[in-house]
Amino acid sequence: MLLTGKQLAEIKITALPRIGEKRARLFHKIGIFNLFDLLYYLPKRYEDRRVRGTLDDVESGDVVTVQGRIENIEEIKPRRNLTLLRVSVCGNFGSCTALWFNQPFMKRSLRKGLPITVTGKVERNLYGYEVSVIDYAVGNFKNPVHVGCIAPIYGTTENLSQRSLRRIMYRCISSYANRVKDLLPPELRSELRLIPLSQALKQIHFPVDFDSLKLARDRLVFEELFLFETGLSNIQQHIRKDGVVRLPKSSLPEDFVASLPYTLTRAQQQAVTEIKRDLSSARRMYRLLQGDVGCGKTVVALYALLYAVAAGYQGVLMAPTEVLAEQHFLGINRLVAQLGVRVDFLTGSLGKKEREQCLEYLQKGTTDIIIGTHALLEEEVAFANLGLVVIDEQHRFGVQQRHLLLSKATSPDVLIMTATPIPRSLTLTVYGDLDLSVIDELPPGRKRVKTYFMPSSKKNRVYRFVKKELEAGRQAYVICPLIDESDHLDVEAAAMRYKELSQEFSDFNVSLIHGRLKLDEKERVMNAFRKGIIDLLVATSVIEVGIDVPNASIIIIEGAERFGLAQQHQLRGRVGRGNQESYCVLIGNPKTEEARERIKILIQNHDGFQVAEKDLALRGPGKMLGTKQHGYSDFRVVDVFRDASQFLKIKNIVKKTQPLQNDNELWEEIYFRFPSLSYGLKI
């Protein structure tokens, strides 16, 4: 009987010979609980351990594999605490000495005259060739697993060796690869000349050559992306079929644009046009608004909210942190203050009386736009007539959280915006079920921020330059990773740094802002900074987004290695908003290669999308976007960076093939492989 992936997942790893509960726990540590996990636990890399016919062209230090017969076995102890097993091996390649260090037990496995294959590092000396053994196999094998082949190298854990894992994997492949059901349409497999699934599973683990390995990987990548894109396509159709036509009954959105002290950029205007088209059609809007720091995404999102309000609906904007929600609330309130629009604010730290009043206004329809955090998801939060949901920094919310908010209305339109530029390859996976609007230009006159690095030991030079900028009438930010001092982290604490800089810059007005301040105190400090009353602002990353002070010309990021690349790029975006030259100085003591590389990337790249691509290449998608938020994190074969070119190609194939809706086995497999996609159907 053929088994689907879901059915294989119901067979525990203990079903295999020689795996009891104790050994199974070792497999659990590397994420293997069942046979599906094992079959799709792919090698990290491969080593070419195919047998060489000659050693004539090898150089000392090369890793080689030779095959022959054991001619002699000698155990010697050249010095204390060192046992050396010297085994003479002769074959068609000639002869060599295989060396095992401190493994006297190996004598029990080796006998004179036995066939043997060894892989190891070769050295040529006066005595001929010596091979320091990395791996070996005694006997003649029709299908070699460890040596004499292209050997798979897996991620392992303590007490689970490569050899043990390889043996178990080979046993599993031999028993089950031919029993895995291929759910791809047969005509598609034939048209694209894809190798059978059973062959792909065998060759991805134990390839006969590198061409076979490529064919196997191509087949499994196609399978995974086909299932994923089929699921996404179904979500897109499901989401968009129940839209509501929302037509403005007043000129509110256009009055808002006319009230702005600047003209929208071409890219902003294009995004506005796309959003208007969605909102005024019966096709439900489900759109991602993406752009670099300072490109004006919030203004476009606010236009969408006002468009919904003018059509008689309420709008909601949900942000992942109180700090970001507060900044949106304060900024949006300033922009719509003269337009007669009521904007309210809801977070978990709101007082009981304020909260009750806020919920009452929301339910009665007095509130036009509400801005808040996860507090908006709570059961007692009810809307009179919710029409548009705007979600900021979506990748910091789980899919279920998004669903909770969207379930508070019937078919609300959805706009997701991100201040974190995401590479196109990730956009197609993480946000593959959304239409995309990209703001790819900055407002005119915006200058590139010059970025430098300075070790902590030389930061006095940086602050002498800061003083010159302040004397010239400019303003500056100093960013620290923590609010208070920490015994565990050797980084600047904002509170302590504020005291030090207040003394060092006693001729200037120095102030402090951080996430623990109350909302009205934060607003007081930021207003004073905007008006130029404060010269130097010491802050934590609360100023990461939403702060616009054109006179600020320099930002110092202390303990720079403690911030992620995207966060540093966001912080850098706080300056360069005026006509003067602007600077970002990273101060720190990066101790790891990755930390040094992040700083180098930021210095060399100024476009947020370039920074994001480098970040993806450096860290991979899982670390870049955090914990499981979407189907992309369920990929077992696909590498979203390496396989980026395949996404659009397979998306188009899915559109043409349109898998049958009544193929229950296919849909079961899709939602088994990508469980988070099933939440999309509930939206």
C-alpha cells in the first residue's frame, strides 16, 4: 500500500529495527519523531568518497578513498597517551598505510586478508602514502553507505553518530522510499520529465553521482513548492471571493492628501491607486505595502484608513509593540487633527476606566480609527462596522493572531505594511497570498546617510564630532541597547549613558527617552526634540520607526553588535531627512565573524532591500524573520534564497494546472506539510 506524507507521519521512528524509546529520544533532539521526518531529514552536505584508482596525483592534505585488502596490522605506542594502529592496505591503486589514532578496539574489526575501504587525509613521506582514517568499511558492499560512495553528512546530536544515522536512514529508504505516494499530477510529471518520487528520495540521501543528486533535489523542490503554491492559490481565491464595495461618501481622503505639506511621490501615488481600486471593488483587498525606511508607507496606510472611514466604516491599525503603536497614534493624530476624525488608542497598559470608555466608543461607532497592540485581539473588543484592518510588521505576529483580528468583522479588507524591507524571494513565500505594492523611492532631496564604524576604545573621537554638529545647530541621537545597566551584558545602558553625556555636553540640552516612560512623557520629549529644544537625545530602540526630525544630522549606535541588521538600518533612517549631510556611526566591539559582517554590510549598503538580501544570505530565513509565522518555515527541501527563481515559475504552473478541488488526498497532504496555510482559509 502506498503511503502519503501524512500517513508516514503516523508511523513512529520506533517502528524501525534497533530503535527503542531511549534511542528515539536522540532522534527527537534533531526533530525526527516519525518516518516522514526521517525520510525528509536531508543531508547538510555531501562528501565525495568514491574510490580512487591511483594516488599518483594526490597532494598531502587531500582527502581520498582507497579500496584494497589488509596486508598487515601493527599496534604501536609512540608516546604516552597515544596508541597508533597501522594497517597496510594493498589494491589496484598500489599500497598505503591506514592510521587509526587512539582506537585500539579497531583491532577486533580488522583481520589480515579482509577487503577494506578507507577514507582519510593522505600524507606522502619517505615511507610512502599514509592515510589518517576518517571513515571506513570492512567487506565488499554492493551499495556502500559510509565510504566508496558520495556520502551524506547529516546534522546529528551527542550519542548519535553519522554512521548510526546513515545506517538507519539507509534502512528506512530501502523499506519505505518505494511506498511513498506521489501526489503530483501524472501528466505534469511526464511533461516536466520529473524523476519518480521514490528515486528522488533514494538519490537525495545516497546519490550515485552528482547529476543524480541534482535531479533528485530538483524533483523534491518542485514537489514542495507545487504543494505550497497550490495551497496559497486556494487561500487567495477563498479570501478574495467575499469582498465589499467601499465607496467614499465624502472627500475626506483627498482632503487629507491636500493638507499634507508635501506632494506624494510617484510610488506613493501608485500604491494609493492600487489600494483605491481594491477598496472600491467587490474583490476583497489583501495587500502588502512594502518599502524602505522613510519612504512614506504610513501616509499611504492612513489614506486607506480614511478612505474606509469616508465610506462609512471603521479602521484598525495593529502594531506588534506598545512603543510602535504609540508612535502611530501620536503621528496619525497630528495628521488628522483638523479633519474631524476620531482616533483612539488601545493597549494592555491602558487604565480600566480609559479602556472601558475606549471599548464603548468602538462598539457604538464613535471611534473612526483605532490603533493598538495585541490588546485588540481580546474577546471583548467589538467593532460597530469594521471595514479595514491594517497590520504593521506582520512577520512579528503569528498567523492565528492575524486571524483573531480579522474574525471581528465580515470580510474586512486587509492592508499589511512592513518597515522592514524583505527580499523578493521571501516576499513570494511569507506573503505569497498577498498582492504587492512597493514604494521604491524616497521623497525628493533625501540624502544618503554616511555610515562608519568605530571601536569603543575610540568613541571619544566620535563625540568630538557630535559636539561640532551640535555647535553648528544640528541635533543628534545616541542609541543604547538597554535602559538600565546589566551585569550580564557589557553594553552601554541608556540611563547611565544619559548621565555621562549630560555632564560631557553640559552646554547643550540632553534628554532621555525609552519604552518605560508614560505616553504623555514620551510625547513631551519628542515634541521638544522636534522643536529643537533638545539638542541630544539618548534613547533605546523606541525611536526605531515613526520619528521624523529633519534637523537631526547624526545618530550614534552604541553596542552596535547587539542590534540586528534590519533594526540598525531602521535606526539609521532617523537621520538624513533634511538638506544637510547626515551620519550614522556604529560603535562597538564585535567579537564574532557574523557581527563583523553585519557591520560591514551596513557600511557598504544603503538601500534597505540590498541590506535585506545580504541579511538573508548571512542568516537564512528562519533567523531573519523569527519563529514560525507562515508556511515558509515548514519547508524541508526548499531554500528560499537558493530557489528564489523557482517560485514564480511554479506559481504559473499551478495557475495553469489548477489541481482538482475534490482531490481530498492532495489537500490533506498540503495542510499536513504546511499547517499554517489552513489558517488562511478561516480568514
